[in-house]
Amino acid sequence: MSSRAILNRSRWVWAVCLALCPTLPVDARVRLENICTLQGQQEVRLTGLGLVVGLDKTGDGGKNLPTIRALQAALSRMNSPTGPADLKNGDNVAVVMVEATIPRSGLRKGQAVDCYVSAVMGAKSLRGGRLLSTPLTSIHVRDETVWGLAGGKIIGEGVSAATTGRINQGVTMQRDATPLFLKQQSGTSITLMIDPNHASFWTSSEVSRVVNSEFSFEVGGQQVARPLSPNAVEVLIPPQYQETPVDFVAQVLDIGIDVPHTQAKVILNSSTGTVIVTGEVEISPVVISHKSFRIEIGGPDPSLSGPFVGIIEGQGRQSPQQLEQLVKALNQLRVPSDDIISIVRELHATGKLHAELLDH
């Protein structure tokens, strides 16, 4: 073998080895606000049926009886009653579904949010139309409370979406909609809901630990937090915060947690050649021989053979390695993304890849 070939092979070996050298952990703390929400702090969907008027002959048409009846009812409310026979032309009117969302932070009476309208009958386009004042209720059948009134000029969402549109700040709240995050059990308490990407028994236990550690001095060493499930932690509000629960919640959500646990997932996208690794995705000892290179993971050094050889050393054959390191090494070897995706798929198929695989 020539000296140039030996030098090239050595460079490839070092590229793989350096890519998989363990790195020192970085002291990173994540605020609970970034991984938790409060139970009761959720979005609320509002819906209603309304009438759009002022269309340029693109409405539902006079043959749509529900549209004619809705227009008749609207005119009656405006002290202008008329019969169906007088409303033969409904081309400038359309019945629409109106939808809006109250954010998790809630809204107060008088505040406004955007709403979206969609034709539900035979309208060809809603461009140029205006929505008549429409009451919106929650999606719960038994709740007939009017939370907001929608109305205004419709803005098209695109050339190809003529039968849908948006009204900027088109819904005005008629009553307060605030999240109910306090509950009465053994004293007033809140429940922290851990987002699905971080939910686990470890994360729930760790969140409980850091909250107890933060408030142990104020409550005389008592435990204020306890894990309920992998995604829920109950926190009792200390007596000194009973009158100011919002201040207490703000302090709790500002507490930091060391590197929260994330579920091990690998996301592959063949069309874009993308590989996304979340969490600590481990690989059991395995030898990968693919086209022009061979890599051994977690085993003793193989005999060097072939034009390109990589060695990923572990502490014995039972020591798993990280997929992130392998992908980094393959990228440094300039392995095509399609080949990397194929390798990851085969690792998963043989049971050597310890993670959930999402293949798009």
C-alpha cells in the first residue's frame, strides 16, 4: 500500500474517532416555563354560523333555502321582515362557519382576536364580502354562553382559497375568559403539566424535587410538590402566597431544571435527506459495513482493511454509543444523506437502535 493511501485512510479513521469522542457536559438549565403549563391553562375554540354579504354574484344563490332563511331571519332582527318570495336572488349572500381561538393566557371583556370564516353552502368566493355580526359560543354543546361577537371585512387567504378568509381582530370578547388554574383539594394547589416531548417519570420526579428545594426554607422543610404521573406534578400553594397565587406561579415557572429528559426519537425524511435525533439515542455494539467503509461500534479494534475504515471505541461490547455521534462521523466522512438514512433504518430493523423511529 502506498504512503498516500495509508495517509488518506488514517485521516478517515481520525475523522470518525474525533466525531465520537465524548464531549464534556454543558451546564444548562431550562426554566420550567419552557416545559410546563398549568392545568386549566388551555386554548378555547369558539364557533358560530354567520352571513357574509356584499359578494359580487359569488354567493350561495337563491336555490339554497338555508341561506335564504338565514337572510330572512337577519332582516327580521333589523326590523325589516320579508318573505322568502322576496329573496329570490342570493348570489350576494353566503352562509359561513366562523371560528376563533382564545389563547391559553385568556382574554378580558373588550379585547379582540382574529377569526376565520369558511363557506359551507354553494358560494364560489368570499372575496369582497363582510361578515354580519355573529355570536360565537364554545364547542361544548351544553354551553350556550356567547363569548364573543364576530364581524368585519374578510381578507382572502390566497388565490386558491377563495371560499375561506380571515378577519383581523374580528372578534370582540363579550365576557372575561381567564384560565382556572387553581383547584381546592387539601389546600389550594396548582398542577404543572409537562409537555409530551419531556414527559417521563424521571422528569416528573425531577420537577418535584427542584420545586421542593426552592421553597423548602419558606415552608419549614415541608414538601409542597409531589409527582402525580409522568406528565403531572401537583404543587401546594404555601399560606403566605394564598392571597397572591399569581406571584407564586411566576416563581415556580422561573425555577430551572438540569437538562430535562426527552424521549429518544429519530426522525427521517427521505425527500429532504434530513435526520433529526432527539434525546439520547443509543446504539448497541454493531459492525456497519456499507459500500466503501466499515465502522465497528462498541467492540475491540477491527483489523484495518478496505479503503476507508472507522473505529468507534467503547468500554466493551455492552457499552452503547450515541447515534448523534455516528451521524456526525458519517457526515465528516461525506457519506450521502440517503446512505445515512439507510444505515439508520437497518440499525432500527436489527434492534440495535434504541429509540422510536419516525420515517417520513
